[in-house]
Amino acid sequence: MNITESREGEVLVVAVSGRIDSTTSKQLEDLLPERVQVTPRVLLDMSDVQYVSSAGLRVLLKAAKTARSTGHGFVLTGLLPQVHEVFQVIGFDALFRIVADRGEAMGALAG
């Protein structure tokens, strides 16, 4: 798994590529919840993530709860069909703000 960070205006873009599984999720867990806590607007670009395990889902859920508790914006974008299906099957699509592309995500975080 590879993680890159960049700024687009006031939005922190965290782009993840590869697999988020029990081996790699610690790397994301060490970064994402803290970024969401201190940054008012975070976009998680998952367009290059092919697989998310339960360990990865736990990390994402922790970040979403952190965002909710701080009132910060946290949006997921670019979910590949197989990853999006996992979110739908377990009901996580109701817990996250998921949008189709980065442009839509930027708009969702603007307000």
C-alpha cells in the first residue's frame, strides 16, 4: 500500500493505492484518524485501492467517527466497484459520505 498527501485549497487529499488489509492497515491507522482530527476537510481518494479487508474497514470507520466527533468533513471518493460493493453489503455506505469522483468530493467538502 502507498499513501500520498497533497493539498487542494483547504482540502487535504489523502490518496491510497494498493490493498488495505491486515498487513497494511496499520500504516493507514497511524495517519488517517489524526489527519481527520486536526484537518477540517479531508478527502480520501481510494481510486487505486483494489481491496479492503475488515482491518482496513475498521481504520476507515475510526476516521469517520473522529470526523463526526470533531465536526470535520471526511469524504471518500473513487471506490472501485468491488470495494464499493463491500461497503454496500455491510451497510458502510450509510456511515460514510461516498462520492463518485474527486471533483464531486471537492464540492461536497466546500460547504
